[in-house]
Amino acid sequence: MLKIIIDFNKISEETGKRLFAGRENGKQGQILFGLNSIEKDVIFDITIGTGIVVSSSYYFGLLKEHVIIFNNGNEFLEKVYFNGEKYQKSILPELDRAVRRVFRNY
């Protein structure tokens, strides 16, 4: 199983960015985080430290192509880990909102 690490701490340290916002910026983030392959047999390991803000539009641009291959948002979120722990709904409300938007738009 492929593990994709989405480490906002590392990118923040390298770039000085603390705010990740905008769908187009999220699309560019696909390159930063190496989101090349789109498949269901994958785990997304998201790490976000204190003081870093990620908007739903950024998640939408970053993950839309990955989310849409699943049957529903819950199926996608089962593949997500946050700061090393299995993701639980509502921990990242902006991620939940982005996932809902993907399925509302398709």
C-alpha cells in the first residue's frame, strides 16, 4: 500500500508559509507533496503543526482527484491519518468540508 505524506510542517519550514489557501494553490501543492499517482490502495498521512492554517479550498485543489475515485467521502477519509493517528471526522473541519464539496460537485 502506497503511503503519501502530506507534511505541512516541512513545507512551512522550507517556505515560511503558514497559510495554505486557494484551490489553485492546492493544485500546485500536488507537486510539493508528490501526489502523482491516483489509486484507491493508498494512505494519506497529513501532518499539521500549531499555527499552520489550511483552508477547505486548498484541500479541494490538493486532493480532489484522489477523493473522487472513492464511492463517498467516508470511504476516502478511512484512508487518512492525521499527525500519525487514524483520522476521525471533525478533527480537520476544512478537510471534511472539501471532501463534501467534491461529492456535491460530481
